[in-house]
Amino acid sequence: MIGASSIALTLCGASAAAAQTENVVDNDNNLGVQEIVVTAQRRSERLQDVPISVAAVTSSQIAVAGVTGTQSLTLTIPALTFNRTGNEGNVYLRGVGTNLVGPNVEQAVAIYVDGVYYASPQASVFSFNNIERIEVLKGPQGTLFGRNTTGGVIQIITKDPSMVPAVNAEVTYGNYDTLEANFYGTTGLGDKAAIDLAVSYANQGKGFGKNLFNGEEVGKQAKDNIALRSKLLIEPTDTTKIVIAGDYAYAFDNNTYRLAKGVVGPDGSVFPGRYNANSNFPEFARSKSGGISGRIDQEIGAITLTSITAYRKLKSTWSLNQDGVPAMLTEDVFPQKVRTFSQELQLSGDTDKLNWVVGGYYYDAKAGFDDATVDLAGTLIVLNDSQSTRSYAGFGQATYEVFEGTRVTAGLRYTSERQKFVTDMFSVGGAEIPVPDARQRFNRLTWRVSLDQKLNDDVMAYASYNRGFKSGGYNVAAPADAPYKPETNDAYEVGLKSTLFDRQLRLNLAAFWYDYRDIQAQIPVPGGTTVLNGPKARIRGIEGEFEAQLSSALRITGGLAYLDGKYLSYPDAPYVDSSGVLAPPPTTATGNGTISTPKFTGNLAVQYEIESEIGTFTPNVSVSYNDGFYYYPDNRIRQPSYAVLNVGLSWTSADERYRASVWGRNLTDSLYYIGRSEQVGNADIDRAAPPRTYGVTLGVSF
């Protein structure tokens, strides 16, 4: 089950008995690494044959690394950063992302679940249950995915129902009185259909800290969170496959902002403690989300027709004490509504030398605030506005084998988008300010060109040039502001994919250079932010990922990335000091490091299986390292370097029916942050990521 904003749920079916992936074991050498099949180019291919930098994570790898949701994917993917601004997820990949806020803001790293685009930033924060695999496509994907992919794509693929009845159930209890339960069941409906159901529940009884103002516990990651997902698979003929899916999720957390350590608030307050708050105003994030989708794959001779239709809806409320102190200075309540509809059609075909796909994409969305309020020391601002978006795109991509082992890929996508901004209410201190309706339109052509060469059966080299763009929009939190325009990223990449030493080692390397232009920049203003275009940056880097199967029992995976990001042009950049004072112009961030771009990131995971008469014991350990990064272009507020250590010991019975595990996450209690914020008129505030957690999980499969 996947549920939007549902935090801290464990992976259902994390054991070998429950994890059913599209991995294909190499039958010629059962000690070798497994082949992984991905759909990075909208067709099934071996990971090692795709001329794109792709990190593919299977369900078993997710379990070893302690990954429970989108936020913790950073534990397994180098150069991936996941920040939180309020109740929104801000995803950065190789230094490309967005820290803009608002229900209409879409990410520069697009998230897809079973081929369905999740547009809302609030919907990008969710937990995992019935995961088959996760594919992270690095760099612009401007042809086959297109929409808002200047940084890349995260594809989450859930398991399809099975004709063979099966049930997996798990229950977890951890410190902070945390209870989690997961269920997954599937069965056939005759010989032409199958259905499944996934259910997840989570509740954290004790918070990580306390609100010193009223004694209430804060830092609860879940309060009776629940998520449900079901799929109906119908295969009426050998050439037709239909999958209808529906999901619903409710999520609540009361993570709170607090004054940053070392700063003094406007009322004289100071840092209340790592997880404590000192707030006169309730802080929480609550959301209800869900959707329905249908996918049809129809073979027509040598051609496949694919249709993906989806409707999604989200309603959320974010309550925030923006000043972080007990005085009545800046208190916000942001009720938000988002609904999206998308329709995609694809035609694809394969021959011995040519693979191709053409298609069209339609996207319709409406997102905005529903009577949001910002209280600035007694001056009340009321917002009720929305942005409507309609986008049309046509695309095509083909790969042709010019010579044996030499392939050329070329693709184009043309996007036409129209946006309308409507303000039903904008009042300041009781005085309504009229804001006329506004419209903007833009058309963009994006592309991909690549060349790949097989050096032998196990080694491939490639070079590519890609362009991606992220659409513009309106600042729904400041309706009188001008709209912002699209941003563009041109990416140049070379890579090497290899399987070595009798298939005991998979090693993939890549080097890249980004020309990142018209960046959508968040500018702090009193009571909030505004958005401007203009900055230009260069980001370059190298990265490598490996998997080693050293014996039938020992497997090691890991990755390392080096990034170097710099603003080539950023005149009139905002500089805000720790007490909220905005430096007068002229100021510039030209030459400063780009935000959310750590110099070094890396991860390492080790798993060892010990066979016994009573079953298999599997100790595992994983560590991830982040060298730190800046949150703002002025390069003042920084995430310090940190490492996260996770360990576990699992047992699976000999018949693979029962399992148990003990686990610990962030065992060294490293300090890192969900998000940090500098503000005009208020002091710096931040929110720390979860501390050391541990627990036990029991599961059964039949």
C-alpha cells in the first residue's frame, strides 16, 4: 500500500517470502548478482542495457537499508536529498529540485506510482508497503516523462495481484510507543482475473519532544494513520491486460518548528531543545488523499497500445507557528485542495534493430488555498485562491542499432500549457484587495539524444544530451505577485555499465554536467515567500553504484557521489540574518554553492544469510553519509555533515511462513534536519529528523 503523507510505516513483505520483484536470477551462475528489469524507457529492459543513470532498488534492498518511505530513500540513493517545508516534500536529485511552497507547486523530480504522476508536493511524502521495486532516473527526462523532470524521475512500482492466493501480515512495535501493522492479500477471481488489498496502520503514542508552552507532546510522526490500496487485474485474452487501482490515505503528524540553536527570538526566547518546541499555536499537518487509475495494455500484432487514466484528489491542512516563540507574532493555517486528472496514450513496438514509442499526454489540475490565514501580530491576511492548469504533450522516442552493439536513441516532446489564476478572497486587516484573474501560456520543446556502445557482453558505455523543463506558475501565497516562468536544464552525461568477475559484481559509473537556467527561486518576504526567475547555475559531478554477491550468503551494495554546484549568475539575491533582518540591495549570490547540493554522499549495506535447521538468520547493517549542504543561496544556513547507521537481525522459518526481526535506525542518534528556514521578520527555525529508534517486527505468510 502506498498512502500520501503516511509516515513511518514498515515495509510489508520485506522478507524473501513476501518480496516478489521483477528480478531474474542468472541461472548460469546462482552466485552472481541478479538481473534487474526496469521500465525507465517505458518498456521492460535489463538495467544494464539502459543508457540512463538509473538506481533500481528492490523490496529486499529497501528492507536492509531501513527505508520506510520516500523521505528515507536518501539512505540508498547517492545525490538524493529530501527536505520538508511544512507538510510538503522537496526532492533534490544531483542538486536539482525546488524549495517553493504551495499546493500548486510541482517538483523538479517527478514522482510516478504505477505510471501515474503525483503532482502535489504534499503527496510526495508517503510510506511503502507492497513495493515491487523503485527506479530513480537521474537527470532530465524530457521526452518520455516530460512534465517537470529537470532533475529526474522517481518511479514506484507496486505488486500486481496474483492468481495464486497469498497473505502477508506484519506487526511492529518500537520505542516512543510506536505501533505499526501491515497486511497484504491477493487471490484469483477465476482464471482471468485477480484482486489484492494492502492495508497499513501507524500510530506513535509518545512524541520525540514536548511543547514547553503547554506541556503537550510534539514530534509524533503518525496518529492513527491509515492507508489502503487495491488492484484488480483482468486478463480477458492473452493479448489484453487491464489493471484498475484505487487508494486512500489519512495521515497526521505534529512535527513542530523551533528556534534554531544559538539564535534569539523576537520576544527573547531561545532554543528549547532538539525536539522540543515553545509554541502558543498548535502545529500539525493533516491530509486525506486518494485516487483511482486504470491501465490497459493491448497487443495489436507487433504493436502495443497502452492507456493510463488517473484521477487524484488531496485535501490537507497545515497549521504553523512561524515565529517559533510563545508570543503572538506570525501564526498560519493553510487549508489546501488539489485535484488532478491525467490521460496518457502510448504506441510502442520492437524489432531486431528498432525500438520505438510514440504517445500523447493530457493533464488537468486545480490547486489552491481554501480560506488560508496568516496572522501577522494581529493583522489577519485571508487567502482563497487557486491555479488551474491544462497541459498537452506529444512525444516520440526511438532506438536504432546502427551497427552490432552500437545504438542511437533520439526523442522529442512538445508541451503546450495554459494556466489560470483566480483569487476569490485576498484581504489584509479586514480590507479586501482586488486581484484580477490572470493567465499565462508557454510552449516548450524538450529532447534526448544518446549513443551507447557494447564493449562486450557485460560492459556498455554511453553518452547523452538531454533537455528538461519545469513549468511555471503563480504564487498562491502572494496573489498580487507576478507569475514565475519555466526553468530549463540541459544535461550532458557519459556513463559505463558493467557486470564483472563472473557476474559477482555490478558496477555502474556516470559523470555529468548540467546547464541549469531560469531557476525558480524562493525569495523570503515578511510573513512568507515570493518566487522569481533568473538565477543560472552549473552543476557537475561523478557517481558510482555497485552490488557485489561475494558468496551465496554475502551481499554488499553501495554508492558514492560527488557534486559541485555553483551559481553562475544570481544578482539581487536575498541575504537574511539569523534574526530575520533582510540585507539592503545590492546583494549577489553569484559564485555561491547551489542549494541542497552536498559535495559527497554515499551509502553502504551488508547482508549475510546464515542457514540453520530452524530457518535462516540474516544480520544486516547499512550506513549512509551526507557531507552537508546549504538551504538558501546566501549559503548561511547549512545542514551539517551526518551519517545514519541502521542495523537489523531477521529470522525466517525453514518453510518461509514465519519471520521475525529486531532493528534499529539511526543508532548513533545523528542530528540532521527535516528542514531549516530563514525568515524575514522572524528568527531562524528548524525541525530535526527522527532520533534513534528501534523495535521488533513479527510476520506471517501463507
